[in-house]
Amino acid sequence: MKTRRGIQSIEVGGQLLRVLVTCGKPMALRDVAKQADMTTAKAHPYMVSFCNLGLVKQDPDNGLYELGPFALQLGLVCLQRLDAVQEARPELKELAAKTGQSIAIAIWGNMGPTIVAMEESSYPIHVNLRVGAVMSLMDTATGRVFGAFLPPKMTEKLANEENKRLSPEDATKRGNVMKEFEESLNDIRAHMLAQAVGYPVPGINALSAPIFNHDGNVVLALTAMGPAGAFDASLDGDIANRLRQAAQNVSERLGYGVGEQALS
């Protein structure tokens, strides 16, 4: 695509704003300028203009700079207009194309993990999976992502109901199943990925990754699935790495992690 001509001074000044966003705390002019790779003399006029616009404010007592009220208004308007599913759709299609696997997006609905978008692969998978399908919380990779990252009070009721259906007469077995489920959630948090190998559907593998919003709350699960013979379900394989990266891309577009990463 042809590069469009912009206004260089705006792009240069934007680096200063990027530093303030990334650091997320009041900063001295020399520190802002240093991280934006420019001199303080060059940075100062930009900061004056940003202060005049309300994009930046300066503490009158210590002289430190931070994002201003107009920057807050811009951010709030952007967040209000964000649609998590729409932001994830491009990654859905690209991931399906690059992996050759079926990719689904799920939300936490009234009945539990619910598929809201899907891109089918060229590999036939004999699973009755469609938009609107509600997934098991405990037995699917998609469900366990929500189990790992949602507050326990949101998932406890459904987990107990599923556990009772699986072992209605055996309290000891129910306790063991719940313990194994909770232990699996720790692994999911550590790897940022849930894994299902030949279960609950024999011959079908799946991996699922969490997508977070600007508050750090999980809002979607991005899931890849396919026939075991053509699907590498390892946690460090190509599908796993692409899935994690796609989920991270969407999370960043939803504002997750803003201000937490320092500039390199």
C-alpha cells in the first residue's frame, strides 16, 4: 500500500505523547525527551502546545508532565466505541488462513461460554459447533479460559452444576474433579493458553487464549480447533504461538496493558 504523506512535526510530537502513555506517570521534561530520543530544547515547544490543547498538563509545584483532561476525553470516547468482537474479527480470519484450522470467538454469556463468531477451516471437523453454541466451562479449552480469568464468583455456580451432572451420586469423585479443574486453571494462567487434546470430542484438539480489555478483564476467548492428525496442540507449537499473538493483538487494541510497558 502506498505510504500517505503526513505532517512530520505532528508525528515527532506524538512520540512525546507516546512516552507519557507508556510510562503512565508524571515525568520530568528531560526524561520525556530522552525516551522520545530528542533534546529537551526540541521537546519543550511541543509540550507547551500540548498543554495549551489540554493533551498534557504540568504540575505547577514540581514541573512534572502527565496526560491532560483532553487526552482523557479522547481515551474515553475511544473506549466507548470499541466493540471487542469487531476488533477480534480481523484476527479471526487471518488466524484461520495462516493455521488452516477452525477459529472461534466466545464471550461469557448468560448460559456460560458462548460462540459469537466463527471461521471454518478446510479440514472437516465432525463437531456440531456453530454461532450461539454454549460450551462446557470445565470440559472445553474455551470454557477453561473463562474459568481461569473470570472472578470465581462468576463461574462457581456453573462449575458446580456441571460437576454434579458428571458425578451426581459420587461426592468424592466430584471433589477430585473440582480439584483437578482448579489445578488446570493455574496452568492456563501460567501459559496464557488452555489446551484440550482429544477431549471432550475424541479426535479433536483445541487451544484457546484469553483476550482482555482496558480494565484487565477477560472479555473474549479466541479458540483454534481441528482434527488431531492435523492440529499441533502443544503449548509452544506454531498454532499456540500464533493464537497467543493474535489474542495479544486484540487485547492491545482494546487498551489492555497501556501504561504498563516501559519503552525499550
